[in-house]
Amino acid sequence: MPIPSLQQEFQVSFSYPVHFTEGLFAPGNRLLRDTLAPAAGGAPSRVFFTLDSGVAEQHPQLIHQIEAYCTAHADALQLSGPVLLIPGGEQCKNQPELVQQVLEAVNTYHLDRHAYLAAIGGGAVLDMVGYAASVAHRGVRHVRIPTTVLSQNDSGIGVKNSVNAFGKKNFLGNFAPPFAVLNDFQFLLTLDERDWRAGMAEAVKVSLLKDAPFFHFIRDHASALAARDMAAMQHLIHRCAELHLQHIASGDAFEQGSSRPLDFGHWSAHKLEQLSYYRLRHGEAVAIGIALDSVYSHLAGLLPAAALAEIIDVLRALGFALYAPEMAAHLADATHPASLLHGLQEFREHLGGQLTIMLLKGVGQGLEVHEISEQLIAEAVQYLQEAETLVASPTH
Ligand SMILES: NC(=O)c1ccc[n+]([C@@H]2O[C@H](COP(=O)([O-])OP(=O)(O)OC[C@H]3O[C@@H](n4cnc5c(N)ncnc54)[C@H](O)[C@@H]3O)[C@@H](O)[C@H]2O)c1
Ligand SMILES: [Zn+2]
């Protein structure tokens, strides 16, 4: 008698809020308290904060404010240990000892699965701390407090955590939804020009794939956005976050298929970040990647010239450069690790399965393809290089 196979099947549903506020740590702002407060009659919730050093520099009072906030709300919140500073920026994802340091804090301060490990910072710090939170005790509650445009509208609101390894971006990581996301717009006031701008590339991306009116909003407010108009930025962040959340909920949240539709422009962006040794911010590389795949879509006969021109104009009006010298290096040899084209192979490998690249056939209309012409990529790179030269010296 054969022994029958067993089939296991169950579903786990996830739910978490993404809140928007200003002055999260002002003593009178109850959002943090209400988000973390224990059930009626329970002991105060234990919370440990990690903080991006770049944020700490710009907000020297912040650690004191966090402590004062927890003291003012001592019936609901208890600080488990001193705020831990994490070096801000991509480098924090390249240093395994920093993951170890967060894990040590979980151990030292006895954070269990009902305690909160909060991270305040840009996308890099959130990715790294989120990764540590998800592996400690197989997952302590992770609260994200994103402080850049990119992390408030994209990276900090989703389900992915990661660090870099073997010279590859996000090689180690997992899908672990946060407990809650708290977006405080006041943090955006201290961003430098590049970080104010960079995250807007993700909004352009998602608008091009899913929401033409949103793209038109960005087009119509491009100069205000570039000039740091806060009301326009708040709308951009809110709508971009909403579209990302809807996308995650409606499809393949844990990316089990071969396609990653929201990664329009990202195969080259990830490669360019790596090739530029992270000189390019993620969002800056995404802007170039959007331009490249839009030009490619046009050259491949999918995207009308007028739509391409509009996309390029909007990216420029937001202040993005649309070419980087790394794009042209070793372009004839897709097997060369420093060739942009090698990024196609790495992108496929990261997901597994068949190569799947999102292109555009119109504003608000994506189209997935499984084959990419290296020749057309080379032409698209040349197109952007020439266009950038014209922008740099308009009289010629
Ligand atoms: N998990 C995901 O789904 C996902 C998605 C997209 C991107 N990402 C990742 O996000 C990272 C990029 O995040 P990012 O664009 O936020 O940049 P970042 O985290 O690298 O931060 C950029 C710089 O801004 C500083 N900073 C942060 N907040 C500040 C503030 N309020 N005022 C002044 N300075 C501040 C940081 O210290 C850092 O020096 C990349 O590692 C990327 O891979 C993750
Ligand atoms: Zn991105």
C-alpha cells in the first residue's frame, strides 16, 4: 500500500495601517501612542528605536523628544533601551555587523515578539532594520517611520526587507509586512535637494503604469514639486503610496511569479546603482531607468513619440539627469559584469524563471515583454546620451 501524500494548505492574511501626520513626537500628537498602546488594562508596550544618523544630525533634539514622548505617555509606552544610531544611506546595507548590532539590541533589551522595534530613517536604514526585525525571534513587531520621499511613498510602506551581499543589491532579504507605518511630513523639510527629488521618480513610475491622471498631476505640478511645494509633495506621496499598497494587495505580494510589474525602469536602475558604486541614489537611477525603458518602448514601436516626449519633459522638469556614463561602458558585451546589459541577467536571476520586463505602450499603460533586444537598448542609451548633451549645451 503506498503511503498517501499529505497536502498542506492555509492562508495568512496581513493588515497594517499607513498613517500620515506632522510632528509625530510632539507630546500632544497621540498617533504613535494610539498605534502601539496595549489593550485596555495591559502593561505599557515596550518599544526600542533605531535612528538614521543622517536624520539625527538634522534633528539634534529628536532623541530627547522621543524620550520625552515616551515619558509623557508612560501609561502606554515604555522605552526598552537607549535609541540606537545607524549610519544612514546605502552603506548600512553593506555592513553585516550593523544587522548584528540590531540583533544584539533585541537580545540585550529582551525584545520579544510582542515588543516593537521601530526604525526612523531613509529606505536603506528601514530595509536593514526591517530585515533584522524579521529574523530576530522569527519576527518582532516592526514599526517603520520613513523620513525620505522615497521611503514614505514606496520603500517604507511595502512588505520587503533586505540587505546587500556578494556585491548584489538586496541579495539577502524577505517578505515581512510591518506592524505599522507612520509617515511624518515634517521630516521632509530637512532633506537635501537630491533626496527631496529622488523619491519622486517612484511616483512617476507608478503613474505611468497605472494612473494617467496622476501622471498629469505630476506634470502640472512639476515646477512646484521641484521648488519644494509641500502641499503638492504631500499629494504625490499619498497617491503614490496608495497605488503601491493597492498593487501589493491585489497581486503577487510575495513575488512568487516571475514578474514584478512595479519594477518598471528598475532592471537598469539596480545595475546603475551598483555600477556607480551608489553615487546614484535609488530614485535617481530609477529616473534614468524610466527614461531608458520609455525610449526603448518607443524604439520598439510601442510608445508614441508624443508620450515619450512628455515623459522625458516631466522627468527633466523635476530636475532629474537622464544619463550616466556607466550606461555606455562595455555595452557591446552583455556578459561583461560592468555592462548595463548584464543587469538584465541579474534582474532575471533575482526573481527566477523567465525574463519579464515591463515596458510602456502609453501613459498609464504598461506592457510586459519576455525578450529584450540588446541592439535597441544600445540605441536607447545613445538617444539619452545625445539628448543629455543637448540639454547641457543648448546653443549647439
Ligand atoms: N524595501 C523596498 O521595497 C524598497 C523599495 C525601493 C527602494 N528600497 C531601498 O531604499 C533605499 C533608498 O532609500 P532612500 O532613497 O530613502 O535613501 P537612503 O535611505 O539612502 O537615505 C539617503 C540619505 O538621506 C539621509 N536622510 C534620511 N532622512 C533624512 C531627513 N529627513 N533629513 C535629512 N537627511 C535624511 C540618510 O541619512 C541618507 O544619508 C535603497 O537601499 C533601496 O534599495 C527598498
Ligand atoms: Zn524603486
